[in-house]
Amino acid sequence: MMEGPQRTISVLVADNTRMNTDLLADAVERNPSFQIVRSIASDTHLMQIASELQPDVAVISAGLGDESSRGCEIARKLRAASPSTNAILLMDQPHRAVVVDAFRAGARGVFCRVGSVEELCKCIDRVSRGQIWAGCDEIKYILDALVQSNPPRLEALGTSLLSPRELEVVRRVAEGLSNREIADQLKLSQHTIKNYLFRIFDKLGVSNRAELIFMAFSSPTMPVNPNTQISSSIRIPEDDVAALEWCGNAADMFTDAQFILGQMYRDGRGTEKDLVAAYAWFRIAETTSRKIVQACLEACIQLKLRLNDAEIARAKRRATEWLSVNSPDLASNKPGRKTRDTPIPIRKSIAKVS
């Protein structure tokens, strides 16, 4: 069966000088997947142009107009002028305040100029699909901001306002799936998924997918697996040296990152072999994993006292069904059977926390 023609992604570029704008536009348009619909060296008439052209993605300098926060203001206005356009803020340095403001303004991605053209093209492609693009540091900035602000709406209401189906949609949004992918998994139309999202936004008091993802990820009441974020929402660099640095920064958040560090030091990937460091990271990963396992066992013991035999059997069946779909290698392991110790490859992905 022949595949249909590849979709062309329309891109608007707005940088702070004409030279930068032209260079950026030329670099992006070398990729046949993209079409530059307009390149602008100022914010003059930008909203009008975006409203008329409705580009898929707008790459906007955070310092447009020589103001460090001007890009965030433009992203906020762009969301109203062209709701179908996903904004990417282009930054000289990913400063904490600007990153937080960018996502609050409705941007779907942040990109540092030191990144390669290939990475920028990946960023544009993912954002055009409704995904979020952010590095580990940027994610931590957002999480820190959420913790500091401690939004009372979510703390007070949690998931009590959401129906089981809406929770399923939230879970898949947080795992980085697009509306199309969510619709395929839930056997619903994309229009229905959009309606669910509108209702979820309204109930939780958020205005876009980025806010929903970070709200879900930061709340213990929302159904998000942080290790899923490594494989779907957070971008691990492909280069070994960069991946080593990334995992070092992420090790305080993810057991997977701790384990990968152990592998890299053991195998000399991105660094010289250091068996002492490898042993230390494997022990750290083992300890943190054991804590999670122990907490799960204790929770199951407590819940078992409150469930009857039929409910426990139903719960075990649900767990088996979920594992058979999401982790078939674990679902196939019999109790007491030793599993083969296979290395976990570095996962390469991008930011999927609208």
C-alpha cells in the first residue's frame, strides 16, 4: 500500500534582526517538510499576518524588539490571534524566568540558539504535531514554579472533577500523545478528543496542553508516570557526551537516568570507563527502585485489607492486562522466575507534557 504525500508544515519566523531572520528561515526551509510562509524582523503586523496565514508553527525570538520578555507577550497574543498556530520561543540562553513565562504564555516549545539546525527541525516537527519541546533543565524550571505557586485549584479539586474517560485523556496527553494518537487508542474521533480537552481545561482552570501536562506531572493525584516522561516528553540527546550530562542533571528525578549513568560509566560511553562510578550509580538506582517497590507493596497490603477476594482478582486481572499491553516483557515473567539482565538503551525522544 502506497503512502500518501508527506504533509508540509507551514512556518512563520520572527527574529530580532533581518539578517538573523533570513538565516533562520533559509536554514529551516532547506528541510523539504517545511514551508516558510513569512519571515519577519519585528513584531509589527505580526498578529495580523499570523491571523491571515494561520501557520502551523511560529518560531519567535524571545528578545524580539530588543526586550527579553517581548517574545512571551507575542506568544500570548498569538494564541488569541491564531489558535491553531503553535509557538516556539527562540532563546539565546534558557533563563528560568523566561522559560516559565514562555509556557505560561502558551508556547509549545523553547529552543536555545546553540542547538543544531537538525534539532530545531525536530523541534518544529514535534510542536506541529501538538507535542511539547523542552529539555531537562526547562522541565525542572516549570516544576519548580509549580511547586512554588502551589496552585490551590488542583490541590483542592484534584481529579474529583474529572470523569474516568477524561482521566484517560489526561494520562495520554501527559504521555505526549497527539489528539490523533489519543483518538486511535480510545477508538474515538479527533473531534471528540478536542471536546474532552476543552472540558478538562475548563474544569481544571488551565488554558493549554502545556499547563495541563505540567499540572498533571506535578500533582500526586494525577495519573502520570514520571519515568514515562523520559521516554516521551523529555528529550535525551543522541550524542553520548550530551546524554551523559543530561542524565547527570536528571538523576535526582528519574531512576532510569541513574541506571543509564551506570551503563555509560561501565561501558565508557560519553566518558572514560569508571567502574567505581558505574557501581555507585547502579547501587543508587537499585536503592531508589527498592524504595518504590517497597512503597507499592505496603500500599497493596493496606488496600488488600479493604478489598474482597473478587475485587482483588479483578484488580490483578486489570494489572495483567495493562502490563501485557505496555510492558509485555514483565507481564510474561512468572512469579519467582529470574529475568534476564539486559541493558537498557538510552532512550531518544522529545518533549509529547496539547
